[in-house]
Amino acid sequence: MERLKQMSLKKAFFYLTMLFLFIALILSAFSVMAISRILQQYGSPLEMKIDGNGIIIPTAATVDNAIPLWYHALGILQLALPVFFVTTGLLSASLVFYRLKLKKPLAELQAGAVRIMQNDLDFSIQSISKDELGQLCNSFEKMRLELLNNNRELWRQMEERKRLNAVFSHDLRNPVTVLKGSAKILKKGLSNGTLSSQNAQDSVLLIEEYTGRIETYIEAMSSVQRLEELQCSPNNICLETVIKELSDSARLLTMDSSIKIEVKVENQFVTLQKNVWLDKAIVFNIAENLIMNAVRFAKTKIQVGLRLDAETLVLSVQDDGLGFPQEILRKGAEPFLRGDKGNDHSSHFGMGLYVCRLLCEKHSGSLQLKNTQDGALVTARFKVFRT
């Protein structure tokens, strides 16, 4: 039986048909011979005699008695039984073929098709034979797996796009805040007449700088499908420029709050060679994210530190708030991680720290979070190359 299950449909159908026809022919021959023997054993129902002229005439008993019914029935059965056995054999072959070769695979395929129509792909289709239907079940299973993988990929892409959009909207807020701060300075200087040409030029240059950054950032984010596709592009920049622009940016980011911010630069930083290879956009993106996070949770002050250790630029941002929630310290800078939901202090944590960590890694660096006696401390490291 197992061998029959592994046969092809054509061979199995031919084999079963021949088998049952052979059985039907044997039964037909047996029935015909059995009925013939019965008829011969009991003789003819008509008793005849021959007269003197050689003419066969029925006897009186024969004339008086009609042909019995059982004799007619045997004659009919002798003709009908072979037809019955052959027909029954063919029907039996079809039923056995259906049960052995078609019933279970068709049920599997039908159930699988129904579940796929219901968008349920969490199942498997078992192939019970190596025939054509078994191969069809295997093909159906491959199609199901492909659909499942495609759905998972689409879901991953949707989640990645969601994350990318969250990062995009999050990181645009910092440059916009700087632009709004510069516009307020210009407006205030114009209204009270204290705006000098130098101050106006500085504000315009800052607006131009951040407008260019926004444009570059939009182009970069529009061209990637995943955050991991963002590229680090170091350029030869002046460290003094980095210090000045970071100080201006920090001042503008905190101008609408009562938080005092202090940018500390170690002497070693400015006494070393003036130019390094650095991706300025990445450094400022991280610095602004960390400063804005610190502004949300600081009580009175924020300290920003810069130093250059060998080939590593170290940026630290510390606030005097309550510190990081334990969940963030335990899990690290993960996307959409907001710490304890019941703690309002942690309600703003989301994409900022994750973006900082990712961009540090892009710059062959790292991001470290910890709590100190004074509050939360974040340290970002970037690999730099001196010229």
C-alpha cells in the first residue's frame, strides 16, 4: 500500500484499474462456469422424444409443465454477473484511488487556500507522497513560505519607515529651534535698535548654515530606506569652528528656557592641531539631540564638555535632573524606549538617544549613558583623523 502511495497518479490509477478488472474477470468467469455447471447438472427443463420418422416431439409432461423461473433467472445471472462485476470493479478502483491518492492532499490544499485567503500564513502543508499532488503540496508550501517572508519583509519595512519618519521629524526640531532663536534675536535687535551689523551678519550666517544643514539632511533621509543606510562623510574641518558653532547652537537651543548651559573645552583640545577629519553634521546632530534631552530634564543647568583624546573626539552632556530611568540604563539607547510609563520624567525619551547611538557607531564611536550624583551624563565618542 505504501508503494502504491508513492506511485505517480497515472501509474496508480492504471495499477488499481487493472487489479480490480482482473478480480472482476475472475469473478465473472467463476460465476459463468458455476451457473453452467448447475444447468448441466439439473438438465433441460424440456423432455423430448423422437418418433419413428426422426421428428423430436415434446412429451406430455413437458407440454403440461412450463419452463421453471429459476432456469430463466440462472440464464439472466449468467449474463448479468460479468457486467456487474466489471462495473463494480471499475467503481471500486476509482474509490480506492480517490481515498489513497486524492482525498488527503486535496483536503490539505483546500484548507491551506482558505487560510491564505484569510491572511493566515502561520501553518504548514505536509506532503504525504512523491506523486504529482505531493509535488503540488510542496510547491504550495513554498508559496506559503514566500508569502510569509514577503509579509514579514513588508512589516519590517513599514516599521523601519515608521522609525525613519520618527527620526526625521525628531531631528528637524533642533535646527528649526536654532533658526527660530536666530530670528528672535534679529527681531529683538531691530525692535529696540540694538542690532549691529556684526550681530546681524552672525545671525544671518547661522541661519544660512542651519538652512543648508536642513536641506542636506532632507536629501539624505529621502534617499535611504533604513537608518542603517545613513553614511558617515568626514570632511576636513577646523576645531575652533566646531567650538564656536556648538556654543552658539547650545545658547540658541536653551534661550527659551531658564536653564543655564555651559560649554567647557579642555586646553588640550585647542592646543592640538587645528584641523581634523570629522563628519560635522553627525557631531552636531548628536550634540543638539543630547542638549535638547538635557533641557527637558535639567533643573537649573547643563554642562557640555569637549576634549580630544588621541584619535577620539569626546562630547559629554550632563544635566542636574533626576537621571536616567533604570529601564533605559538597563536596555540602552533603543528605539521608542521611553522608560517607566508611569514616570512623567521619562515620558519624553524616544528616538533621540537611539539616533545618537546609531550615529556614533556610524562615526566608529560609541554612546555611553550613566547617572552621577549630579544627574544624567551622556558621553559620545567619535573617531577623528588629524591632518
